[in-house]
Amino acid sequence: MYLVQLSFLPSVGGREFPSDVREMIYSSARAEDGLEHVSVSEKPGADPVIGLFLLSPNLAGAECTAVLLWGRAADRHPELADHQLFKAEAPLIGDGGDWPGEGV
């Protein structure tokens, strides 16, 4: 399973996602998309992010599916048109040094 984060450009007029954006994405998914879970994060002063947990044989396939799934959701739900997808990628954790439990 892969977590693919969808990042968006600032929306027209600073609009937030509709309150039922998760359901819009779920309803647009097909069995072959492998969608397991949708997470939406909108924090004041930060760009909105949607996390899609996808079953996929590889990362590239998961990222491609995430883009296709967002496009399908935006086509089916015109109220999502204000939210332009900027990128879809798995979040990578850099080597920030002191990981909990390191050196144990």
C-alpha cells in the first residue's frame, strides 16, 4: 500500500474543499484503483493536501492512479474544479538524523 499526497495550487478565491470531498473521491473510485482510505488536511495558512492510500504493485502506478482518480472526481463533481492539482507524490522522509530509538 502506498500513501500518495495530492497537492493543489491555491484555489480561486481561497475556497476550501467541499465538506464531502472524501465521499466525492470514494464515489469516483473504481475497484481497480485500489483505494483504501482518503485523508483531507486543510490547515489555516497551509496549502491543502489530500492523502490517498492505494493498493498498487509499485509507487509509479500508485501515483498515476492518484492523478487519474482526482481527474475522475473533478469531472464528476464540478465543485472541485476550483482546486487545480499541482502534484501527486508519495511523501519521502529525509534523513533528519535523530530518529526515535536510534542507537538502541
